Amino acid sequence: MTDNSRNPRRTFAIISHPDAGKTTLTEKLLLKGGAIHLAGEVKARGDNRRARSDWMKIEQQRGISVTSSVMTFERNGITFNLLDTPGHEDFSEDTYRTLTAVDSAIMVIDAASGIESQTLKLFEVCRLRSVPIITFVNKVDREGRDPFELLDEVADKLALDVCPMSWPTGMGGQFEGIYDLTRNQLHQPEGDSKNYDGKAQQFTGLDDPKLEEVLSPEALTRLTEEGELAQGGYASFDLEAYRNGDLTPVFFGSALKQFGVEELIEAIAEHAPPPRPQPAEPDPIQPDSSDVTGFVFKIQANMDPQHRDRIAFMRLCSGEFKRGMKLIPSALGKPIAIHSPILFFAQDREIADTALPGDIIGIPNHGTLRVGDTLSEKNQVRITGLPNFAPEILRRVILKDPTQTKKLRKALDDLSEEGVVQVFYPEIGANWIIGVVGQLQLDVLISRLSAEYKVEASLEAAPFETARWINGSDEILNAFANINQTSLARDRDDNLVFLAKSAWDVGYQEERNPEITFSATRER
């Protein structure tokens, strides 16, 4: 049995709509966790410093996260593995796979915007796996919506019980601080920057007369009335309901001004679940099993452009991993020795001698490991639930220099293994077809081909709109291929794919060929 108590793990992700403040919150969590000493600002905010989790060139140019970064830090005897996910919907595949590797999540909501479309999509992914969620309503130091309105929106749109853990004393120009409803502490802005300096003032409750000394009469009246209503009108915190994904504790704050950040870390430490069982065949994998098992949820090439490296991110599910041990990748069938496993802090890294369930380790390799691979000592289990999604945009790749065909093939193989794009090789025709979920992925593709592989290419419209993986008997598929050869391709795993001109085309073919399965997802 593995002893998780000697160094408990909390492996969690941060999810949000773009611009809700996720990258800023990530930085401030790392600051509070002692992992960094200076929070960076993305270039879009006009500063030369960089967000530590946004290291790719296009991320720095646009001020957005387009890859999932892993950051590990320790605080008060607990190891936190923070997975920072892309907020932009065009990178939902990468985010989905990252969410299979976490045990809980923080959902960041902009106080002025409430729940936006991408937040809703990411929440649904969490719900599929019953991932517990803590909600952080950000930017309350700016003008925003009524707190009760925001709570009701979370409850209604997400079908969750909500439990307010803190409360703002006004918003925007009337903001005078955050009151911690569980500890009866008031956190107020200090100095010209109006930041929270970490010094909480202790009270006996919302009726403590000492509050009159630190709050304006308007703020005190608002806090007393709203705070009591918030405590009485919503669910009380219930650990089991939270861990089952039925209740979300809600914190109000400002990541930029450091309000509510420490409370989030403490909530993750105190309430978020330790490593959970992982869905697998033939049976779920229990974290206290002695056998070492893990799965690859992400591949990242060229994290260090000087060394052309290729790292597989593995979530450890059970057992105690030790440097140098041999594990069997499910796709390979024979053991590989893992000599240089890596722990991450964004781009910084150190060799990991040991790892426990919940840890994320990087495994340098040269194409041996793939997203979705299960790694285990005996190769008797396969971890499930990491799908590919049918692309919504298809493009042909056109090389500016035809002599770079081999370099392009290698680049596309690398990038498809990462999940940046899907690559389809038509049964007839020479131009490879790229499939993506969102337009921004195409921009990332062209940028990375040029910056990392020195391949100059362009994209042109393909005569197809979407793709479906097809399955059936050999006889049926051969007959289908004879009629539809110009619409067939192979993916990089040699699976047969039907390239459709429209959604209507998919429906038409499904109706005409009931013995063939047309799948919009394929599990890796």
C-alpha cells in the first residue's frame, strides 16, 4: 500500500472563460505557495515580464494561455500540483485531457460577466467525471454584478448548491474589503495600490461592534444585511456534497489585488480530495494500490527549443514511482526504463527521484509515448476516458518550399501527438489535411511550424467540413470505400476516417450505411 499521508497531494486545475483572470490567479497562488517571488504580467498588459505559466512565443504575443502548464509547489506539508489550462475555447481538447488528470478544479468567474460560454463547457467536462469545483468570483474590486445574482446564476446554470464562504463589502468604487464568513475575518485594501497585505482583522461575527471602527456606515450596513442573508439563504458547507460534485463553495476576491487567494489555497488543502480512483479496464485503479500505474494526458515538444526535447506528461494513479524503474506503455507492449523523470515549475524543471499518486511527472522520449497511453508494471490495465474529438475546421497544408516535405511530416507528427492538430492523410491525393476544433489552433500551428521547425507553410480551404471515424466489418468498409474513396483518409494511427462536406453529408451516409458506425469521438 502507498502511504499518501506522509506527503499528501492536491492535484487541481483552474478553469475559466478567457479574460476572467485565470493566469493572474495562477501567479498569485504560486506567490502564496512560495513557488515564485515576483508575479509576471503578460505582454498584452504592456509589461516586459512574462506570466510564468505562459512560455510559448504566441502566448507571450497574445497574452493568452494556449497550452496546459504543470506547476508543483509545497506548502505546509502538502504537495500541490496545479494544472493551468487554456481558457480559449479553441483549445478545449487540450483542456479536456488535462481535466482527466486532476482531482478537483477552481472555476474562475468575472464578477462583471458571470458564467460565460467557455466556463459552462468546461464545467460540463468536470461534471462528466464528478470533479469537485470551488468557485472564485474574481475582480470584485471593480464594478460588477450583484453578488446574489451571481450566486443564483451559478446555482441555476450549473445545477449546483452554492455555499458562500466569503462576502464583498461593496464592489468597484464602494469596495472596502472581503469578509471571511467561516473565520469571521475582514481583509481590507491597504496603501495606494489597494492590495491586501495579508493582515486579517479578527471579529466575533457580523454583529461585532468593532466592525464600525473599520468600515463606513454604508459598507457595514450592506455587509451585515447581505452577509446574514447569504449565510441563511444558501446551503451550508458539506464536504461530502462538495466532493461528489453537488455543491460548490464560493469565494469572492480579486486575484490582482490578492484578495481571496490564500483562502483558495487553504480550501484546496482542507477540502479538495486527495488522489481519487481512476476509471480503467477491467477495474478502476485505486490510489492505494501498490502497483505503479499512470497515464499520459499530454505531449509537449520543444519546451526547450535548444534541445528539441519531447516530454510526455504522466499522471501517476497508484503505487510509488522510483526513478529508473521500468514501466510498460499500453501501446508498446514492452517495458521502457524511465531514467530522467521531471517535476515541473512551468519551464523550470528538476529530476524526480520518487513520485506518489496525484503527481505529474514528465518523461523525456523520442516518440515512444503517446497521449492516452497507460503505463504500468504488469500491462494488465488500461486507463480510459481520453477521447479525440471530431474536428470542426479542416484545412489543406501547402508548403512554400516543396523540398521540406519530410520536415513538415515530422512537425505534423509531433504537433498531432501533442493534440495541437489532427492530421489526416487522404487515400487519394497528396495534400495532407489538418483538423482542428477552433480557428486559433491554426494560428498556433503556423507560428510553431515557423518558430520551432523552420518550416514555412500556409493553409487553404479543404473541400470538407468535418470528419468521422468509421467502423464496421472489412467487407462493409471495402464496399463503402469503393464508392467514397475520394472522401476517405487515415489518421496518424491508421484509423479510417470519413471526410464529410457537411453535417448533412454525415447524416445522409449514416442513413445509407446503417452497418457502419460514424463516430464524432475516438478514445485513444
